[in-house]
Amino acid sequence: FHQRMQKKFADAEENFRKVLGYDKNSQKAKRELVNVLLSQNRYPEALEFAKANYLKNKLSAFHIQGYFMCLVRKKGITNDDKVILSELTHNIQISHDFKAKELSNTMKGEYEYFVNRNIPNAIKLLKEAIDISEFKNYPRKALLEIYNKSDFKGEEARLKKEMESQLDGFLFDSQSL
């Protein structure tokens, strides 16, 4: 965990893979490995671990979010993938985790962008999520990714500056975008 937070991703990944070598069922190690891979935008690699965690605990907001992030960014989303994304969206809404509402609102914006290809609505949903969320990190990171991929440089620069000035800015890694 500490290595991931310090952005020592290679060391963190190595340690989590070692733990999984000893205990292949460790949800905590899988969850942390998923976070390390997600932090590096390695979504296809994270997908199998994220799915395995989700299948063990379908109401954990962080397992839902990890699996959603991997699946929604998958190249060539199938109808079966959309069914799973719908299940994930439903389950995040009924999850009792303290960040479930923020994650749910973020997932709605990401779905609009990655699946529906509706950039204006994705941006609108994520801005609304930022406005109403107590913890703004997830919708900000999602919005930043959309700005980056959509070549909205001015908006991207403004949001980066805002994120760096916030208390939760230590979670933001501008190198990963």
C-alpha cells in the first residue's frame, strides 16, 4: 500500500505478486495489485484480478469500481460486457461502502464517455459528481482522463491545477495520464 501511494509501482507490483504467489486467494493483495495496475493505465492486465475480486464480493464498492474501470475501457466492448457493466452499475448503487455514491456518479460519466461516446454528457455528469461529492478524487481523475483523451488542453490544465491545490492532490498522479 505505501509503495503504491509513493508511486513506486514496480516495487508495489512485485510485492503484491509475491503475496499472491503465497496466497492466490488474497483479496487484499489482488485489490492492491489492481490499484497498482490501474494507476499505470494497465487495464487489460488488471481485468482478471478485478473480476476475481468482484466475484468474491459483489457489493464491495472498490471491487465494483476496479472491475468497472477495466471493463469499460476494454477494446471492443461486447453485449455481454454491457450486461456486466449494467450489473456493476446496479451493485454500486446498492453498496453501503462510504464512497459508493461518489464512485457511482463517476461510473455514470465514464460509461457515457467510453460506451456511449457522448463526451458532452460525460463531462456534464462528472462535473456534477465533483460538485456533489464529499471526496472529489474519483470524478476529477475521470474528468481529467476525458479532457486528456479529447485534447481539451485548457480544461485539462485548469483541472490539474485545481487538483494539485486540493488536500486529496497527493492521490493524483499526472504522470499516469
